Amino acid sequence: MTFRKTYILKLYVAGNTPNSMRALKTLRDILESEFRGVYALKVIDVLKNPQLAEEDKILATPTLAKILPPPVRRIIGDLSDRERVLIGLDLLYEELTEDFQLDVDDLEAGGVPSTPESS
């Protein structure tokens, strides 16, 4: 049985600004396609809860904070760069590592790497 990480995320926004709404929509799209069933998201409006932003040292919005799994990571902006968000959540790095490991396993088993041949 394979266990997947559970992601605990906080998205800090400042009201219903276009950047805040874009960040929330983009993040939900990413979470539903890549993290379905393995995440918890808390959206914090810093205009309504400034003390939470102060406690967590949030200086700009929107800011996405990945609390778990460690290490804590923060991404500032509207989250429109999907690759940057995935790297920030440690998902893209793991996929690249897994792909690399598969290639190494193929080579060790006597396989030939699947790279395009030069003509």
C-alpha cells in the first residue's frame, strides 16, 4: 500500500481583489487535479484577520504557505505560474526524481535509455 503525503496549506488574501480571486481559483484547480483527497486548504482574509497575518509574518498578498509536509514554503503572487506552484509544493521535484530513478533502473537492468538518436 502506497501512502501519499497530506498537504496542509494556507492561502492569505486581501479581500476579493482580482489577484486574490485569481490565486484562489488557480490554486483550487491545481489542488483538484494534482492533490485530490490529500490536502487541506484554509483561506485567510488578512483584512478580516490581520492578527493571523502578523503572527505568520505575511507581508504581501496573495501568499500561499505550505505548512505540511515540511519544510514550510511560501509562494507570493497570483499563483498563475503552475510550474512554480508545483515546485513550491514539492510535487514537480518528486515527479522529476521519480522519472530519473526509472531511467536509472532501466539502465541497470540492461535497458537502453529512451533518448532521440542523432542523425
